[in-house]
Amino acid sequence: MSHLRAALLRLTAATLLSFGPVCAAEASAPAAPPAAAAPTSANPTAAGASAPVSTSAKRDLSRYKEERVPGGTFMLAAYMVMWALVAGFVGRTLLRQAKVEAELTDLSERVDVLTGHDGDAT
Amino acid sequence: MTTPTISPTTSPESPELAAAPRAPVAMATRVPVRTPAALLVLLGVSLALIEVALWWIAARTPSDIVLGLSQKIFYFHVGSAFAMLLCLTSASFLSLADLLRPDDRADALAQSLLEVGVIFALCILTSGPLWARKAWGMYWTWEPRLTLTLLVTLLAVSVIALRAMSADSGTGRRVGAAMAVMGAPASYLIHVAVKWWGGTHPQVIQGGGIQNADMRIAFWLAVFGLLTFAAALTATRYRDLRLKQRGRAIRLNLSAHQLRQRRA
């Protein structure tokens, strides 16, 4: 069942090769101003007002900085988790299959001994 | 069908021994252990489709204005959802068939589909929240489609756990099949959840479709790639379960043979 193992490696490599440059481009691109920077009454600094910035407005701005969600990282994480799940399933299937095949070989040998045949389990 | 295990201590008059096959033992050892060529072809096709889809998504599809790159989760998220719904619905019908008319092949196929369905359900339940974090500002919300998907996944996991714990038990098999039958109506409810009960989950396909040509191509490549990959995984697991069933049959045959020899 090495073909399944190879298949998963190919998929992981393909994901990284495809999305790596895309994520890198996103990371190096200048950050778009957050929506909160729009000139609104809730954001006096962005509106160009010379009035001192209130504590609540500062808190709001810091929250916006924290709330910037890295889309590329999330996308890469989603794809990696998906392939990890599939890899786990394939790995478990391969282990179970190896166990069953070993059991069948053992059984075949036992049958051959019993019947006196040369036997061919495959 | 589950075959009862006969140990050398089984009574010679037991019904299990009477039911044991009387064919020559050597015949039962003819098990095709080699991987079938059709399975390799299916796997190759699915991998090719997935690789092209990945390239298309990365190189050709535009990023969403609002969601940015996280929108690209959509292609494989929806493809996984298609695979999950198809797997669970098929498992449901096969389980019903197995309940009405017990058949080893239907049971093995239903079990394989259920396991692959759970894998894709877990893919949805992990990729969805990562997308939702960017789109909705939160990882999870108890809206109808998400909640139903979680419940159906838990149901499928419980069936798999039940089958794993009950091993060769006929009762475990029947109870598991009865639980798995719920997969088809539950999948239908997931499909219509947003339409019937509302919720925040977007309806791209039912709600107007994808407008951008490159996005549409990437989407269908991912869907067909994942569906064929799901088929290849199911076939691999099915083969594993069938080999296990044959191993059980050989063991039963062997035990019966040894018992008959001892009696003689």
C-alpha cells in the first residue's frame, strides 16, 4: 500500500507548493487599512480632527489591530488539517491492512499444513 | 454476515459447526491480497484532479475582497461536504439493505462509507470554523446547519465505535446498521437546513451559484477530485474489511475442519 503513502506525500507537497507563494505574497503586501480607520464619528483620528483621542477610541483601535485575521494562514491551516486527517485515516487503514494480510498469510500456512498443499495465499 | 467463531472446544452437535462450510479448506485461502489495478487508477485520477484543483485555486482564482485568501478554503470545504453527504447517504441505504437482507458486502461497504464520511465530516468541522473566524468573526455558532453537521458526525462516530467494540457480534452489527440508517434523512436535513430554518451559513450553490469562471472551474475540479478520492479511500477500506471477513471465514472453516478431524 505504498501508493497511498506516496499519494499523501504528493498532496501535501502540492498544497505547500501551490499555496506557499500565495501566502508569502499576502504577507509581504502592504496591510490594508482596517475598516475602523475610515473617517467616521467614532474614530476622530482618522477623520482628521485635532481633538485628543479618548481612551475608549484607543481601546477600539487596539482591538481592531488584534482582530486582523490572517486569511492566508487560516487557509493554509485549513488545508493542512484536512490533509492531516486524511493522512491519519490512510495510515490507520494501512496498519490494519498489514495486520489482516499477515493474519491471512498465517492462516494460509496453517491450512496448507493441514491439507498438505503447497498453497498460494495470493 | 458475521460468522460465529468455532473453537476446538465447541460441541460437535452445535449449530455453529453445522452451519460451517464443508468446502475444501484450501479453497478458502484464495484471497486476492494484491491491490486491484482499478483502485490504483481511481487513486491516480483523484490525485491528478486534486493537484490540478490546488494549482487552479492558488494560481487562477481571485481572492475575495472581504475574506481575502481565507475564501479559498471554500473549494475544498464544500467538496468535503459533498463527499460527506454522499458517503453518509450511501451508507444509510446500504445499512438499510443489510438490515432487510443481511449481506457481508453491503455491511463492509456501508462501514467503509461511514468511516470515509466521518473523515470528510471532520474536514468540514475544522476547515469551516477557520473560514468562519474570518467571515463571521467567530469560530463557531450554533446555527442549524452547523449543529446538524456536528450531530450527524457524532452519530456516525458512535456507529463506528459501536462496531469496533462489538467486533463479531451480530447484534452490534444490526444496532449499528439501524443507527446508520439515520444518515440519509440527516444528510437531507443538513442540505435544506438553511432554507427551512435560516441561519448564517452561506448558500453559494443554491443561492445564485459562482459567478467567476475561474472560481467555478476550481470549485468543480475540487469537488470531482474529492469525490473520486473519497471513492478510492472507500474502496481501500472496503478491500481491507472484505479481507478481514474472508480471514474470519477461513478461521471458521479451519476450526470446523479440525473439529471434524478430531471427531473422526
